[in-house]
Amino acid sequence: MKIIGKALFTTNGWDIIKNSYDVQQSITEGSNFMVGNGYLGYRGTFAEDRSEHYQGCIVTDTWDKADGKWEELTTVPNALFVQVKIQNQWLKQNDTVKSFQRVLNVINGMTKREVVYLLKDGLEIKITEEKFASYTHKHVIAMRYQVKTNKACDLKLISGIDSKVWSINGEHLKNHNYFNMNGDCGVHAEATQADHHIWVVEKNMFSVDTEKQSYDQDGIFGHLHEIKLSADESFVLNKFMLVMTSNDNNTPSSEIKKIYNTLPTYDKLLETHEKAWLKIWQTYDIKINGNIVDQVALRFNIYHAIIATPTHKSLPIGARGLSCQAYQGAAFWDQEIYNLPMYLYSNPSIAKNILLYRYKTLSGAKRKAKKHGYEGAFYSWISGKTGDELCPDFFFKDVITNRPIRNHFNVWQIHISPDIAYAVDQYYQLTKDTEFIESYGAEMVFEIARFIVSRVDFKPRRNRYEIVRVQGPDEYHENIDNNSYTNYMTKHAISIAIKYLDILDPLTIKTIKQKIDLAADEITLWLDVNEKLYLPQPNNHNVLEQFDDYFKLESIVPASKVTERLIDAEEYYGWPNGITVYTQCNKQADVVQLLSLFPKLFNDQTVMSNYRYYEPRTLHFSSLSPTTHAIVAARLGLIDEAYNKFRKAVMIDLLNTNEAVSGGTFIGGMHTANNGASWQMVVQGFMGLMHHEGKFHLNPQLPISWDSVSFELILYGHRYSFKTTKTQLYITKLSENDTDIEFVVQGETYCFQQEVTIHLR
Amino acid sequence: MKIIGKALFTTNGWDIIKNSYDVQQSITEGSNFMVGNGYLGYRGTFAEDRSEHYQGCIVTDTWDKADGKWEELTTVPNALFVQVKIQNQWLKQNDTVKSFQRVLNVINGMTKREVVYLLKDGLEIKITEEKFASYTHKHVIAMRYQVKTNKACDLKLISGIDSKVWSINGEHLKNHNYFNMNGDCGVHAEATQADHHIWVVEKNMFSVDTEKQSYDQDGIFGHLHEIKLSADESFVLNKFMLVMTSNDNNTPSSEIKKIYNTLPTYDKLLETHEKAWLKIWQTYDIKINGNIVDQVALRFNIYHAIIATPTHKSLPIGARGLSCQAYQGAAFWDQEIYNLPMYLYSNPSIAKNILLYRYKTLSGAKRKAKKHGYEGAFYSWISGKTGDELCPDFFFKDVITNRPIRNHFNVWQIHISPDIAYAVDQYYQLTKDTEFIESYGAEMVFEIARFIVSRVDFKPRRNRYEIVRVQGPDEYHENIDNNSYTNYMTKHAISIAIKYLDILDPLTIKTIKQKIDLAADEITLWLDVNEKLYLPQPNNHNVLEQFDDYFKLESIVPASKVTERLIDAEEYYGWPNGITVYTQCNKQADVVQLLSLFPKLFNDQTVMSNYRYYEPRTLHFSSLSPTTHAIVAARLGLIDEAYNKFRKAVMIDLLNTNEAVSGGTFIGGMHTANNGASWQMVVQGFMGLMHHEGKFHLNPQLPISWDSVSFELILYGHRYSFKTTKTQLYITKLSENDTDIEFVVQGETYCFQQEVTIHLR
């Protein structure tokens, strides 16, 4: 076994093993060891765990605002609740545990526990529990629960539905109605504030006969089973949890019944599930030879990125995936900037689905723009089902005064709209999917351009447009002007709109113009803004100023020194009067983020100057920061530094390095963007992949402990495999095609029929 | 005696009498009972008082930044220090005091104390002390110090210079060099950081012979005198304090010596001083018959407005006058909006001097504009000698965390520049002093227009200019857009610039244009901004929104309820996270301020709606608020309400109603703007005087307890007297002139040769 970190191990680069249990780690481990399938996420808790252990099954498309302030996804009743009573005590993780092991197998999306309790009179009982969220039956989570004792004994077992589940901001279900389904239990409930309903049903399949009776205590509705075991006898309970909501289809109660009645056996379900995962890994896996810890950590992140991504319909990727309700189960810019690239290069149809989500929420973005006095599409900072803004005005609180803080993520972080335009065009460039642009992309980009020109200010005496009062990627500085990231992204977005006007079929353009009532004077203004939008330029030291007057702020290097000024460890660092506000200390990559998205915007020397200036001024307190820095560092050839950032990034969740609470707000759970961006660190960082002017550039530079890296990509619709060692790069065309893709490797251009081997300098 | 307020009395409407002493009131009483002459202010402390009693003599034009943060006027060594020792104890205000009375005589600018101490063995000693800051010898403060005992005794008396004086932010003098002048003492010292020097000299004239020896202890440098007194004998010490700085003239040390050598006797000096005050009161006095308390309170305020105003050269009127160092002895918008009007109507040459101060500081205003990336003249929020910004970035502090607060008075409160343009044009309209406009006013207004057009933003899709990120008169709301006050004032300022271009002699305009290098395209832009600047309009309820989205903020009525949310009584209420920030609670008049300055901007119904909306949402925590509300209420005929505000305003200092410390910053001292604006409440409020389109409108409506009000004004250069009773208004032309000024009284127009009696409705 190879040690990953404190009490974490792997054996084969696919499993995460933990041999000890710490109740303090419930939030983290429940996330790390979770299972999910893009429809729902089931936290890595144990069968007997309840709300105090942060038990939760988070289901997509169930937004509800129970407390009148926070709209978030619903944690539904837990139909996998099982608890054993023996020697008159309920078994749970406590000091009667003799041995314990839990495992997450990312290869097939399965989480397991094996625990042995040593009870009175030498009675040992072993519970083995395994769980997966089916990838073929997305409304189903399956659990195999096995009990074995070393001596004959009588035991009791409750199996049922626990409705007292963990929820962060209020109880999202009301009017629970329990029902019987073929001897199993089900519950129907209504959303507290929203208008949807949910159904949750259990299905129990015992390997032994049990004496059972109804059980209804303390929120658990089910059956109490009495079982007699001989010495060394075991029994198995295969238990299924079925979830359906009225948002999933029009006849949810009959649909769930249908699933109940046609459910395959546990083994059959597992078999198809494993086949699905095999295919998933064929698509996304990155093999690292030489460092099994990096290998498993990377796969762990890719696994979490995948299970966080809804594919059953166009829904957002939550900033914490489906690992908990934090960040409201909603999309941030994370989705396009951190999660999209892996799909863009590995599975464009999923990338398309993500962008279609943005298309489907265009009307919400337009409502938001209008609400704030703008035109076009002002995408929401926190975007749920409809695209309307979910981000509350008061997000954090001042933990010293207990007063809410008016953060302005929802109104000033306008770069979200240009970010989406950037993503649309990235998709277009990598897939050449003109139909998507004609049907959806151009309309989105045009509405974004509309938003932009209604948002910028013209400064008559400077003869330029400026972008005033924004918040850049670095969230600690609100209310800033001419944020370099925002201005460059905005200019890029406008130029995409102008490009689409130019390159798309005139008839199509005419149709879109008619559809969205786009007038000629609007386009004139786009051209003017495109020409006159202020783009900050590097100063005498080659450094781009993060925003107007940033350089006048107090410089603290390294940024971490600023933490000495904290009064309370949970203080929010940013707006309006946190310790970083009047300093150059950044939460995360900002100018470096810009350089990461536009690697050719400046020459290498300038990129280096900026990296060297900003990195020490960055606290990396956002999980979005290490990956971005790793990518830019790797491109600059700073491989050791890039590798350190990589290690930091892939371990954020595994080693629980980031705070679960900030400014009084729960922000725990999986760092889904970082999970997705882990893929980017290897492909776009160490492999140096970038798409520029119709060519794919590569510049492999592996960390010292890695012997080779290999993966597959889909470029312009065609599948290629890549493998690099320290000395050679192998590229193989996997699909039949006549496309002549040009690769530029370490500055040399390669064009080949089937495969190529390139000697690296 | 008529009681004014707690322990305060008057006998004749000219004196403020206090019969008790409370050391807790030292800050307030030192200000209220002060003397001054526009060159210096000497706080109303007693001869033996020292820094712990907030003793201070604040001298104009002595800005120094001792602590590296706050530039403020210097409190110079106290050359009026006298203390008596008898029965081996130093006399001071304590429990040996048998009787006490202090008086401020505003009729001649004199402050007095009479105190009797009852000591051991029935020994009584009476000290009588009177002081005035000479209006004929502005570098001189004179004190008559008289001692009388009921029994024979030996006493000791120190008379000297106390250099350990009160200073708020650091010690502003260093390298004190003491010297002898004809047996009296002097001190020369250098500014700590600035490059000026000061000289302070005492001159002692005893009525008896004394045995004297040098005294130099604990910062007091002077002489110890031994005096033998018989029973019921008294002696007098006439003592003079002479102050001169190197900013006053080029040969300060010989100048001060010259004054020393030619100083008249105390009685002669007093005689000329009293004559000067007689003339002052002929100019400014407002006689109120019927309410002696209102009479004395009003005169008290006018007195303080006068002694705060430098007339010896062009220097600012400090926001606390010369009563202390608070607000840095510097000009705010207070000067033009609250202090100027009394001079405009009563003594235009002083009004001109105030505006010349702004002209002389134009280069500072231009430097400030340039520093912030603008053009033209961005006048400083806190303006001292040079017009450069004195307002520190961090003005208040968060008293809960002890962290400094980044207030933005210095960068966002841009209305200061339009305010000055407004004042320039008010002067022009009331004096028709074209020469001033040609020589100074137009240039100032043009530079202000330049600033404005470099500051506004054009919103292309709204086809209008907006003014973004400002702070209006209500200082609790920073970072707001399209503040109605600011936008209307800005539009007015631009229109003044355009008017001057139109009405001034073309050759003069050409000269000014050349001087300030004003290009044609700039003027084109002025016209465009004048045409397209966004002016918020009253809503369906006739209410003008204070700024964009103000109506969306929490409405708390009455505003005072918001104080329940305080955690610490000294908390700053405003930016960034004070209790009012996300509410409609205002510190002071804002929209109402606009209506006060432009009484004809909207019809009476709209003015009423705005008054009724905003008044209950206003905390009136600025001393600038009650007067403005009183004026607008009086014009609306809400006489009882106006009178209540009047009483509140004229009593702010007398009754010490406002806090001396806010957000950890000392803001005590006289409320100089309110002192000046007290005059306005009567003339522009109850008398309803307004100048509109070449006519003077009057609409007298006296408070119930007033029988009559009378005063003199100078209109278009000609002196008029006004007297109104409840039924009649008398206007008399005092100076010979052929001008036919039209008065509009209660809607009827009057034009007369010598005098007119008008019956009021």
C-alpha cells in the first residue's frame, strides 16, 4: 500500500483506502467517499449515519428556498438507512470498533466499508457495506449490506427511510406522506417553497428470512427485522434507494413504481454499472506512470468531476457538484472555465450539453440584465435551473459583529457573461460545430455582446470605453475598475460576436437578428466598443495591473503574512473591510487567470514577469487558484513549481486543506472546479497543449517523478491518443479520418497520417 | 436672567452666562466660550488651564502633519498662562470654589470668568479674568487678570508661556527656543514637518510691584512672582499674548517685536476692539423681538461664524472654525453652502475673499484632478492652504475591530466642485461683480466644467451621461450612482460655464481660453453634457430618488430606530458596513439640500412630498441637517416644524447635542457651518428671501413667539433694512442709489424709491 496522505492509502492507483475513522472528518469524508451519477450524489456516509454525520443524498433540479434567503438543492430522505441492534445496543462507529476500513473505488464508482465490532463475551460482528449510484439507472442507488458474526446470536435490524437528513438552510420538504410498496416503504413529500414533489422508495432484498414489523420512530419509517444467526453465518441485505421528482418527468409516481418493479438484481445492476464506468475511463483517464499517488489523486479528481456533471438533462454543474448543498448546487464561472475543458477535449457532446444549459437559461440571464438596467444576457453568478440569480445579496457575514455582509458577486462579477462567450467559442473552435453556433451559440454571444455594450462606460475625454465597478476573479477586491481580466475577456467576447456576424451564413444571421430584434445601430456600437475598449497594458516591469490603482495598494509578500491581522479565524478576508481589501493580497489567480486562458496574449517574458509578480501576492484561498498557477508555471517551464501547485491542487479534497466555513457560511464539500481542472494541469500544463490559430501546440515537460503520461483526446471530432515520456511523444490517430491536423511540438510542426513519434528536446 | 438651557442664561440677548463648572464639559465650553478674530482662536479655558482642559490657541495657516497622517492647524504655546499659589496650594477649579460665573459677551467678543475660592481660615480669594482676541491687532489676545483677597496674605503667581498644549494628532512644534523680551518671555519653535516657524511672546503689566524670579518647570517658561496683599486689596495683571508665524510675513521676529513695543494699553486696545465689533454687529445682526433666548442663541451662532472667518488673507473657513484642530482647520463644502450666504447678503467683500481663496487654491484642485486621472479642477474635500487634498484616505476607524476605515470623502464626494461653481454664480448674481467673474470666477467655473466632463460617463445605450460612484451630501451612503443632488448641481455648474461663455466679453473669454488652453472640442463636449446629463425625475409619488436604487434599500421610519442596531455607541454609521449603509437612513439633508439650494426647481407640492419623505428618514446627525430642513420647512409654511429645527440648530453647540467623537475620530468643536447657516434660517427661511430671475422674493412667516425680526442686507451693492412683524414688512433703502430692485412679497411685486410698508396676509 502506498500512502497518499494522513491515513489515506492506495494499492493500485484506482482506490482510496482509509483504515481509521474520525468523526471530526465527517464533512470531508462524506464528500470524498461519495458516489454519484450526475443525477444525484449520495454522500460517503454509513448505513446507520444520520444528519449529525452530514448524511445527505443531493438530487439535481430540486431547488427550494426554505428559509426565504438561500435557494439550494434538496437533500432527500435517506432510503438506505440500516442499523443493527445486537446485545441490546445499536451498532455505530464508537469504541467497540475493532477494525475499520473504508474504500472508494473510482474505477467503478463504488464506496465500501468493512467494520468489525468487538462486543461483550467475545462476540464479533462484521458489517460490510458497499454502495454505488447506478450509471445505467440514474434514479437508483444500490447498497449491499452484509452482516457476519463469530457466534450465534439474535439481532435486530432496522431498514427504512430516514427523513431527518442534513440540510444547510432550512427543511426543503414538507407534508411527508409514507406509503407501502410491496412490503417496502416509500415517502412522498412536497417542496417547502418550490412547487415540485419528490418520491423516495426503498427496496429490500434479504438473503435470509426475517421476522419483520413496522417501525416508525424519530423520523425513520421502515421495518424492524429480527434475525437469528449461527456462528460464522452471514446474511446479506441488498437494498436499493429510488428517487424521482416531479421535475424529472410528468408521471413520477408511476415512473418510480415502474423502476421498482423492473429493477435488476444487485449483481446485474452492478455489472452494467461497471461497464458504463469502463467506458467513462476510456474517455477521460490519464495514466501517469512513475507516481502512483499522483495517479490515484488525479483519478480521484476526475472521478468527482464526472459524477458532478449532469448528463441526463441540461442542468448546471454545481460548484460543489452533488456532494452537498453548499454554493446552492448551482453553476458559477467554474463550469465553463474549469470543468468544460476536460469535456471539450474528451467528450464534446457533454461540453455541448453544458453550453446548452447556458442557452436554456438565456432568458434568466436576460431577466437579470433587465433587472439591473442593462440589455442582453447578464448571466447569473450563481445559476440554477432558470438562470435567474440565486446568489443572495448577503452571502457572508461579519463574524465579529454577526452582521450580514453585502457581497456583490451577483452584480459586479460581470465577467461571467464574457466567460461563457469564451467557452462557446472554445467549443466552436475545437469541434467546428457550426450548427451549434447557428442554432444556439451565436444567439448567446450576441446577447452577451448586447449586455456588454449596455454595461460599459464611454469616457469622452479619454475617448475610450471603460468597465467600472466590477469584481474580478480575485474575489477579495470588489468595486474595482478596469480589471484586466474582465476587460480583456469582454473585448474577446465582443470580437467573437463580430466574428460570428462575419463568418456565419448571412441568412442564418438574418434569422437570428430577427429573432432577437438586433438593430444595425447596436452592431455599430459593438464595433465601436471593440475598437475603443480600454485594455490595460503591461507597465515598465512588464506587469499588467490587476485593476486601476492596484499597484497603489499595500504590497505584502508573501501574501500569507496578511493573516497575522486576523481577529477571528473565520473572518471573511474581502469586502468590505476584510484584511486584504486595501492590500495587493489576492484570493486567487486573476491576471494569471487571464494569461492561462490566453497563453499567446503576451510574450513569455511578460507572462513570466506577471507570474513572478502575482504568485507571491496570492493567498490561493480559492480552490481555483493552484490549478491555474500550475498550468501557467508549467507552460513557463517552471516544472518543479508547477508540480508543487499540482500536488496542492489534487490534494485539496483528499487532504482537506481548505476551510469548510468562511464568514459564517458553509462552503465545504467537493471542490468540483478544481476536480475538473486537475485534468487541465496535466494536459494543458505539463503536456503544454494549446489550440492556437488552427494548430495544436504541445510542449511536454514532465515532473521529475513521472515516467510517462498517456491519454486520449478528441480534436475536431477525431480521436487521438497521446503518450509522452521524458524523451519522446507518441501521437496516434485512433479514428479513421482524412483530417490533417497540424501539431506544433516544441515549435516544430508535424502533420501525419496515422501516428508519429517525436523526440523531445 | 432668562434660562437658555441647562445652567446657561442670558440677561440681555447678548451674553451667555454660566454659573457652574463641569470639567466633563471642557471640550464644549472651551469652544462655546472662546474668543477669536479670524486670525486665531483662543479657546474658552481659564488662565491656569493646561492640555488636560483642552487649552488651545489655534492659529490660521499653520498646517503641519506631525503624525504622518493628519495635517492640521497648530495649537501654539499658551502665553496667557497664569496661576496663583496661596496657602501653599495652586488655585484651580476644585472644591474650594465658593462661587463661579463665566460669561461670553458676543457684543464685543469678550469672555470672562469670576471665581471665588474659600480657603483655610476663612480666606477668600476672588479671581476675575477677561479676555478678547483683538479685532484691530489680530496677532494679539489681551487678558485682564484681577486678584482680590478678603484678608492680608502672601501669594505666588506664575505668569508665563505653557508649551504643553492640547494637540489632537501629534506635536506640531519642535526645537522650542525660549527668549527674553524686555523682561517678558517669548518662544520660537519650528513646525514638526512643515517649514514654518512660530513666535509667541507674552507681555505682562502688573498693577503692583512683584518680586519675580525665572520659572521653568513642566513646560511652563516664565516668572514666579511674589505678591503681598492687604485685606480687600486687589491687583491687576494685564497680560497680552502675541503670535506671529513665518507664513504671516517675511520678518516675523521683528514684526512681533514691533507689536510688542507699540502695543496700546489694555483699555485702549479694548476700546478699538469694541468699536470694531460695533461695526460688525451693524453688518450682521438680526434682531428678534419676543424671544430673548432665540435672540441670544442666534447671535451666539453669528458670533462664532464671524470669528471663524479669516479676513486677513485668503484662507479657508475651517469646519470647526478656529475652535480646535478637528476637521483639520480646513474648508469643506460647508464654506460655500453654509457660511458664504451670510456674507453674500451682508458683506460681499468677505464673500469675495472666500471665493478668492478658492481661486488661489485652483492649482491644488487641478493637481487633485490630475492625480485621480481627471482634468480641470477637482476641489479638495478638505482644503487647506494650497488646495491639495488634506482628507486622509482613512478618516474614521472601526471601533469594534480597531481597524481604520477607508472613507472616500476625498475621492467620491465630487459635488464640492459644482458647489463652488454654484457659489461663484451666487456671488455674481447678487453683486453683479462682472470684474470678479472675468478675473477669477469664469476661470474657476471653466476648470470645474472641465473636471465634470472628464468625470462623467456616457452610457451609449441610454444616450445619456451619468455620474457613477459618488457620495452625496448624506455621507452614510458611499459608492452611489446618480445622486440627485450631485447630478443637478453638476448640470447647474456646466450651465454656468456655458452662460459665462455667452455673456462675458468675447475678448475676455478669448484671454481666459488662451490662459487655460481651452479647446473648442472641450466646449462642444460641455454642450453635449449639458444636454444629455441624466437628471433623475420625481417618481409617481412626487419623490426624487436620492440615488439609483435608494428606494430599494430598507426603509426605517423614524430613522432613529436604526440606532437600536448599534453594537458600540461610538461606531461610525456609514461606509463600509455601518448600520445605515443598506437602509434609507440618511445622516443629513440630501435631496432636501438640493431643494434648499434651488427653491424653484420643483413646484411646492413636489417639494412638500420630498420633505415629507426624507425628513423622517434622516437622522440629522450632521450639524448641516437641521438648518437645511428648517429653511425648506419654513418656505413650505411648516412654521412650527421649521421653528423646531431652528431651535435644534441654534442650540447644537450651546447644548452640546452632537457627539465629539465618531468612529474613533475627534470631531468636537464649534459647528461653524451651522453657526453661519443659523443666519440663513431666519433670512432665507422665516423671511423667505430668495433671489430668482433678477427679483428678490420674500414671504415672512414668523414663529409664534417672535414679534418682529429686523436686519440689514446688501443687494446688488446697495444696503437695505428689513423689519417684519406678523402683519407688516418694512423695507428701507439705506444707501443712495437709483437702482430699482424689484421685491416680490407674497407674490406681489414691489418697486419703490425709499421705503415701503407691506401688509402681510
